[in-house]
Amino acid sequence: NSPGAKLVGSSKELFETVNNRELVATTSQGQRISIQLNPDGTTRDGEGNESPTYEIKGLALSWVTGDRIITVNFQSGKPKIGDNCTVQHKKKSDGSPITGTFQQLKIAEINPAKPKRKPSSAIDGTWKIVSATVSGKPSDSLKGRILSFAEGKAALNVTKPAAVEYRFTYEADTKAKPAVFRVYNGERLLMSGIYRYQGKLLQLCFVRGEKTEPPENFTARENSHQLYVLEPVKTP
């Protein structure tokens, strides 16, 4: 069901203004806060947290992140850049306000929604680095580090393979030659590169961040290029 299906008046106006949009607001200290409202009723914030639903009541927009309900109150049903609004976090358990979370915001951007990233499974599994090359030189310090990928989620330094905490997301393009993968922290690109399987081993050749062009081969000779050779880890 669309969150706007039964709305009327200013609530319906607000839905029509923000649906399928990314709203970016700034605090008085210049901190950016963003929320994207997808056509299917889900949300994604600037940290990559997703919520299956959101709700509009009057001029208030609410969604759930973890154990919190986050509510933004607008001044009109047609918010625009430069308008003021407020945000308040409440406890999901009892709806009580969380001290210190009320903030005045100013709307800085209203953008078209970005396409939802499709969950990947191309490199799913828990993997241990058996050899690593950084900028053309072997790196013994990375040996033994464990990475894990599962249904579009990623963990880059696993200490407990039996209880992996996935803090990041990943996507893969299996049709590219060679196949491509990218790891994100929210909307920020952490790693981008190429991958291939050699027998039971997985090879990832990549760069960190957005400033360096991703590799086109698996030599890792270029500055900032890294090559991981990984073997699967059996998890309980």
C-alpha cells in the first residue's frame, strides 16, 4: 500500500512533494541529514539505514531506524529549499522523546530519488585473506583478515565469523568483463574494483574511495591498487 493512499489536504500535498524524492536538510552547525522516500513506501537515510515503511500525519513525516522513531515536522504541505523544519527522535518502545535529539533544520536540497541498489550475491560468503598485494608489494600484515558478504551486505574486518556484523553494503556487476564490485558506507563509496574466482579462491583487486580509478587487471602494480586472494571460511 502506498503511504499516500488515504491522505487528504495538506498531508496529501506533503506526500506528493516528498514521495520519490531525497530530502537533504542542514543543522545550524552545517551537518547534513538526508532521507529518501521510495515509491514502494520504504526509506533510506544518508547512513544507508533502510526502513520498510514511513508515515505522514498532518505535516509530520515519521520513519523507524533501529530502536528510534524519527519525525520531521514541516511548515507547509509544499516544503521548498530554504524552508525551516524540525527533527525529533523518540523511543520506538514507548514513543517518549529522546533528550537532546530535537533540532532545527533548514531544507538544503530536494532531489529525485536515487535508484535502490539491488542486493548482490555474487561474492557471498565469509572469506580469509591468504595473500595480499598493495601497490605491487606483498603485504603480510593483511594475511588472516576475514571479510564477509551476504545478500548485498558487507563486513570488512570480521573478528567473530560465527556472529558477523554487517556495517556496509555491496553491489556487483556480473556481466562486466572482468566482473565489478563496489562496497558502500551509506552513500559513500569505500571500495571499487574487479573480482574473479580461481577454483575455490576469490580474488578482489580494488582501490579505496573515489579519487583513484579502479583497476582493470589483477596485477595490483599501480599505486593504491590492492589485490586480495581469499579462501572460504567454514562458519558454524
